[in-house]
Amino acid sequence: MKRCRWCNEKNPTYVRYHDEEWGVWNMAENYLFEMLLLESFQAGLSWECVLNKREAFRRAYDQFDLDKICAYEDEKIQELMNDQTIIRNRSKIMASIHNAQIFRQIQQEYGSFQAYLNQYTNGKQYHEIGLAQNALSDALSKDLRKRGMKYMGSVTVYSFLQAVGVIVSHEKDCFLYR
């Protein structure tokens, strides 16, 4: 079975992610939050690195419980900084808490994060290959950063949109190409 070139077939976690999750429409609020948080940690790293630490992130970040993360204080921040199983970048950890608070504000403003996304996506799925950003990710990134989110450049937002299935980018030789 042929997969996208980026998928390291020697890594079962990566293969499972490629085959079962990447590009699959999933608008569950907790999933949207999890992927947004994980994508923010990817900045400057490979997605494979972040994905390999996903279970550790789930444990360290209380299963991505938005309310708990919004309330993290110094003791929890220090605990995260000492956790060798996750990415221990202080700036990214602080941004993850700050971004969680903004994510919640967006949910309160729009009723859900999905409703917020829909104002940009019209609830549609897009198919494109070979891009790292586009006008959609540019606009969404600009608004998220205007709201105060950190590590939300257009490339990061584009990766997030691919992860949650708004943008489907399986390559033409991939068995999942449509």
C-alpha cells in the first residue's frame, strides 16, 4: 500500500495517524483543542516528534481538559517543565495555557470552536496537495494571533486544518487520495 511520502512507514504510530486520522473530518471540540495545542508544540520541530509524545502530552495535560489547562498555575507549569516525556519549552508551555484561555473565549463567543472555524471554512472540506499554507490558513492565523494566540503562524494553522480534516492533502500516489 502506498502512502504519502512524508509518512515514515517504520513508525507504527505515524502510519496509524496517517491511515486513520490525518485528513479525516473531526470537529469534536476536545479534538480540535488537542490538535491545536499539539500543533503549537510542533513549531520548529517535526510532526513525528510531537506525535511520538502525544500520549505523554495527554497524560501531562490532563487529557487535554480545557478547563483544567486554563487554570494551570506555577506548580503545574513547573511540573510540565520537569516532565521529560514531553517537549519542555517554557515559552510553548506558557503559550499552551494562554492559547487554552483564548480557545475558551472563542467557544464562549461563537458557541463552539467549530462554529468559529465555520466562518472561515463554510463547513466545507478542501482538497489540495503540495501547499504549506493558503489564504484560509493566512486569514485564520491572522485572527488567532490578533486574539493573542501564540505559535499560530499560517503554516501551523494549515497543519492544524489538515489534521482535523478541513484540508485533505493525501498525495496522488497515496491509497487515501481522493
